[in-house]
Amino acid sequence: MLIVGELINTSRKAINEVVEKRDAEYIKKIAMEQYEAGADYIDVNCGTQVFDEVETMEWLVETVQSAVQAPLCLDSPNPKAIEAGLALAKFGQPMINSITGETERFNQILPLIQKYKAKIVALCMDDNGMPDTAEERMNVAKVLYEKLTDGGVPEGDIYFDPLVKPISVAGNAGIEVLETVRLISQRYPNVHKICGLSNVSYGLPNRKVLNRLFVVQTMTMGMDGYIFNPLDKTMMGFVRASRALLGQDPFCMGYLTAHRNGLYDE
């Protein structure tokens, strides 16, 4: 199971304000809190800094790495910003978020994966846009899998993202994601699956309830990576408990550690 802490993202108002002020201590605090809460990777996303994103990415990467020795997930629509972060990443294997089946995006990102030996989040979308059904997602996944592996990317470095959409807009959105994860797990057993959960509950009340239940459902289908807020103790508790119930936690050691860390109510 791979957890990417999502909080250092300038689309969040609080983060955008401190980034603009270059408040390094606040960024360090958020990075450390996520790492101590159990995040395996720290996401760094400054995509809203359109006019100085490269420089901001460099500042963020250096700031985060001065606080924690954790690998980074570099998230940007701008390949130059991603490469700026990759060039400075020094702890573990970096991750790029993301590549797609879109011709231009694929051609921009593949060389960066190859050069920096990075893990890659592969979104199941292409030049036709965002697919609606599991079958359409799998058509994209097939092409991405073949092109990435042909390009020398190890299967274990590929993290397919099935694209979570709001169930408030499309009632079958959750089901289609679950089926996609099941099919990817079946057809490509050596790759990984990852997603950001919060889209599933967009526009609805009690979002945390839906997000937490969707973690359990997706894990049952084979999801083994998430981009979310690791400071949500209940969510982290659900992940640890689900791993134990799915036979992924030898002797329930992870579950027992989570219990000792106070992730569950008595």
C-alpha cells in the first residue's frame, strides 16, 4: 500500500498563501505531519503558480526535503516544472503525477520517466477525453501499458489511475471505477493502482463518510495506492483495518500499530 500525502498543493487556499509568502516553516510543518502520520510520499503541486511555477517547484522541493527524507510525488501540468523538481529530488524513487494517453502529454512525460527512473501515475484518459465506462478506461490502459513498457518502464513503476468522478453527477461513477480496478488487477497483475478519492463525493454532504467507504470498496477490488490527507486518522484507520481483513497485513501488525497510535475509538 502506497499513501501519497496530498496537502502541499497550491490549489488549497492556505497553502497558496504561505507559498506566495515563501513561509518555509509552515511547509516543513505540513510535510513532517504527513510523513509522521504514515504518508510514504509527499505530493508537491504548485500548478496554480502559472507565472513562476518552475521556481516555486524548486523552492518547495528543497523546503520539503529539508524537513523530511521522504520521496516526492511531483504533480503539474507543466513538464518543465516536473523536471525542475525531479532534478532536485534526492530521497528514494520520485513519482510523476501524471502521464495520460494524450499524444502531446505522453511524448512530454515519457522522456522524464526514462531519464529520472521515476514511478508514474498513468491516468486512464486520452485524446478522446475522460472515459465514462470501465471498458473505455481499459482501452486507454491497454495502450498506455504497451507504450510505457515498450519505453522501458518497469511494470512495478506504473500506477494506473482509473479516474474517479463524482457520483452526484454520474450515478454509476463509483461502480465503473471499481470495475476498472478489478480488470486492471486481473489483466496486469504486476502494475499498481492509485487514485485521489475526494472526487467521488464532490457536491454531496457528509463527504468523509463516502470517501472512507470508497477506500474499503476500492481496496477490495485491488487498489493499492491513494492520494489523500493522511492526517485524517479515521481514513488511515480504515486503510490499516482493510489491509488486515484482506490478508495483506501479516499477523495484523499494521492494524495493531494503528490501534496503539490511537487510530480507532474504543
